[in-house]
Amino acid sequence: MSKSRKSIPANLIWFEIPADKPERAQKFYSAMFGWKVKPFPGMEGKYWHIDTGGKDDMPDGGMMPRACPGQPITNYIRVPSVTKGMAKVKKLGGRVCKPKTGVPGMGYFAICLDTEKNMFALWEVDMKAK
């Protein structure tokens, strides 16, 4: 890589698993990997936190009812700026499917597709997000 090209420092920080039957999926992932799946506070029946049991540098995740047929697992990648990340996605030939969206008190995310139509999300930590 040439010195003039700047990459976005990024790491995987979260994943989401859509499920047709969340209770069945929770049993599967708990038995398979020993993950602890509990309702996300304030979102009971709509979203669950997945505790992978890893150290702080290992991502946890979430589970929710599948929103549409074929909805894939989505990996969230931490970036310094969702706005700049979205611009880079577009510049590199990808697509922004859901623009910058706030999660109050946590940060911002955007859902994107790469050039091969794989879904991923950008995540920016910002405790002041609204």
C-alpha cells in the first residue's frame, strides 16, 4: 500500500444474528458455544444480548427476529467516523443501505454492502449520540 493511501483503523466489535425462531437459535448457540443469551434491557422479545464469554477484546453480539428473508449475520466494525466510512464505502464501489443512525448514549452505525454484496455495518462510539 502506498503511503498516500490511508486506511480506516478498524476492528470487529459486534455481530447480529437474525433468527426465524429466536428461542430456537438461542438454544443452538448456547449449546454450541456456551454463549449466554439474555434479553437486551428495554427491548424484551425484540432483541437479545449475546455474551460470548470472551475478554474485552472479543466481540459480543445481538440476536433479533429476522426482518426479511435472506437477512444475513451482520458484523459491526468500529471506525473513527461513520460519516467518513460511508464516503469511503461509496468511493470504493460499495453501497450504503442504511445511512448514519444514532443509538442514544452509545454511538452511530450505518449498514453497508461491499462490492460482492456482503452486508456489514460501520460503528462509531459516541456516548453523546442521540
